[in-house]
Amino acid sequence: MRLAMYVFTAFAVIGAVSLPLLADTQADRDSLIGTWTENGGTHGWVIENSANGLHMTQIDASAPIADFTCATDGHDCDTKISGKKAKVSLYYNGSALVQLETRGDTVTKRKFSISGNGLKLEVTPMTGKIVTEERQFDRGQATARK
């Protein structure tokens, strides 16, 4: 009986400590939603909640180059990027959103996370020379022509 009481107490303490961490993770995930423009660049992202997951628009020089809706369960979604067939998948790694983009034999991993008041985007090619590039984005008006 005493062992059961200790086990119950241990799980109760672990649960109580974990709840605030889960709330912080969800708040960080919610903070990703919005319109983001690159510091000193011409790139932008619009991330919106959707009934089927997330709706994302990638913008380059004021024109959308990708526009898709995908669930955040890691399954592939068909789309077009710059007019060419591609697949993307989305999933969360803690509070960060990870996007895997496959175009032909080229796979690119993008990790979106909140950093201060901005968005940090880590871009890592998963084929060829693997070097991660970091980009910083601010909330702003990314103008997308449709």
C-alpha cells in the first residue's frame, strides 16, 4: 500500500510540473501564427490556422511561390512551389514547427520557432552539403499577389 502511495505521489508531482511546460509550448506554437517578413530580405511567410492543420504561404519579392494547407501530423501534402510539383510535411518538435519540403531528389528542412519578438527560421538542406542557414523575421505585412 505504501509503494502505491509513493508511485501515485510521484506521478502527481510529475504531472503538476509538466502542465505549465505544455502551456508554454502551446503558447509558443500559437505565436507562430501570423505574417512574417524577413529582416533585410524579400522573403515572407504567412502562417494561419486551418480546420485541416496549417495554411502556409511562402512569399518571395511580394509574390507567393507556395500556398498550401497541411496537417501537422507529419504526413505528406502535395503542392506546387514556384510552379513545380513538390511535397511538404509539417510537424511540431516541442514548440517549433518543422517543415520538410521535397522537390524531386532535393529535401529541405525548415524549423520555425519564436525568438524574442521575432521568428527564427533555420533552413537545412538534407541532401548535398548540409549547412544550416538562420534567418530572422519580424511580424509585418508580407504582400502576396494572387
